Amino acid sequence: MTRQMLILINIILFTIFLSFSCSKNAPTVTSSENIEPICHINLPSEGSSFEIGSSIQIRVIANDEDGNIEKVKFYVDDQLKNEDTEYPFQYFWDTIGGSNGEKVIYVEAIDDDGASASDSVTVIVGWVYQQPEIINDGWETDHLDNVGLDKQNFDQLMIDIHDHPEVEIHSMLIIKNGKLVFEEYFPGYDFNYNSHNFHGTYIDFDRDTPHNTHSATKSIVSTLIGIAIEQGFITSVDDSLFSYFEPYSYLMNEENGKIIIEHLLTMTSGFEWNEWDVPPGDPNYDTYLFNTAPDPIEYILSKPIITEPGTSFYYNGAGVDLLGELITRSTGIRVDHFSGQYLFGPLGIANYEWQSLPSGLICAHGDIYLTPRSMAKY
């Protein structure tokens, strides 16, 4: 073989290798002069499916950092979502808000001469049902199909919840035939009394996130009263209130002496109370004055009676605190510990947290923290 033929073969092989390398790494541009803009959606791919509420990364391959691309525009269904002027060109699209069904992602790369190139893909955004997971917390789970519930009935509901975060739903669980068949969680704000809108930290709620149950705590306390009666610590709901608060007998009179446990359970004690008629920040707001009093029990028991006990309903959280303290005094076990021993423990609930008032009194009118699965058990 002649030297000229060897040179020719080497040139051909080098040309093939160079051609293969360039095509493998395309589209890449290393010169910024007199080049056409390149625009190709690298992520997501055509026909991809995403769960509503997720963040979708849109990544564009355009002329690289040595090229002449001035900006890349990102559209979803013809609505401009973002402009990126720095390489690598990408945008994270938050699918919350009117984003269910087929969605067309359209991108346009524009160079410094005004020339442009574009690309588009169609993706599917929707709710994906998953049977709740068994995690050895006592819950059996099942599929919607197996308990006669049609998944399609939930589709629009899930879209509405995601598209309207202002309703502030953090979790939704459904139990059918004693089994957990539906379990969904949504991001939102934790509760904070000190915030003007009661919004605390923005978090992604999940099944392990303890949640403030607020006044549902009152129902838990009523259950504990029933348990205390069943266990023989309390005789009945007809017992006199003051029979459990002898240290405060100096506050007893003819009117409040008629109050029995049932009146506290039904919020018909008749105490003068201001919980509905003034906002929480008002200086006459009784709940705040009760919460911050050195002796909250004395604060409410010293209130005058304005309606005959048992005749008129008025929302009174402090009356539930009396019930909580009554449990403590009748059982010799502080109400939060009593709940663990006689209610939460038997239900297999370990993750719970009561709150305390500045005086040290356990807050029985609200704010027990429970996970949604635990609340569903209750």
C-alpha cells in the first residue's frame, strides 16, 4: 500500500470520527458569530404524565454559554411563565392552579440579533390515586375499587383542592369498612397564634406531620370524661362541679352551685362569658384573659351566672378546661397523662402533644397536636 493511500484512508477515518462525535453531542454551538439559534426541550419528554401539585422541570438545550442566545421564553398553553437569560436555560413550573389535563409546553430561544427558534411538547397533568400504604400503625388499607368508590368521583375534587390553596386543606383521609382507602396531603401554613393571619411556617404536610386539632380537642376531653366515668373515677355527668373543686368553695354561691358536669359538656353552664362577641385581640376577650390568668380556674369560677345552668347554650372554652382539670382531680392523673393511658395508648397513638397555659394548667379547650391518621383513629 502506498504512502498516499495510507494518508487518504486516515483522512477518511478521521472525517467519519469527527462527524460521529459532532452528531452525538448535538446540538452544541461553540461560536457566537453568524449562527442560527437552537431550541430543543430536553425535559420533559413528549407525553409525560405528572401528578397535579408537582413541580415540573423544563430544561432547554440552546446555544451554549459561548453562543449568542439572549433569552429563552417559557410558555404553558400560550401563557408566558418565565424568561431565562442565563445558561443553562430552565424553568420549574409549579402545577398548582388550573393545570389539569393536557398542557402544551412551548419554549422560544431568541438570539442577540432577534432571530428565534422554538420547540414544544404536550404533557399530562392530573391526580394519580395510590392506595394508602400499610405502615404498621394499626391501619388496614384498601383500594377505592375494592370498597365500591369510583376514583373518577375524586378527580375534580383533587383538582379543586390543588387549584384553591386559599381554602387551606392540609389533609384528607377516608375510611370505608374500617379500612383506610384514601389519603392525600397538601402544602400549607402551620398555625401560629402570634401571626395576624395565624399563618406560621409553610410546610409540605404528610402523614407524619402532627397537626393542630384546635377545638376538636374539646371532643377528645368529652371522651375522656366518659372514660373516667366508665373507669369509676367519676360517678356520673350529674355530679356537681364544685364537688371536685373544694379548694374553690369560697367562690360557690346559689347560682353556680347548680352547675353539673353535663352543663360543662353541653356549654350550658350559664357563666357570663365573652368568646363570640368580641375578636381575639379585644381586651375583653375572656379566652385570652383566662389563658393568661395566674389562676385560670379561679378566673372562670368567679364569673357571675347570667342564665340558669342547663337552659342556654353559649360557646365557652374555659368550661372544657374545667373538665380537663376535673379529670386530673378525680383520677389523680394529669389529664394529658390520663389520655395517654386510657385513650391514645389503647388506640395505638403515640405521637400526640397537649399544650399548657402559662399558669401550668393543661389546655383542654384546644390545640392537641395529632397526625391525621391518629385523628382518623379517634
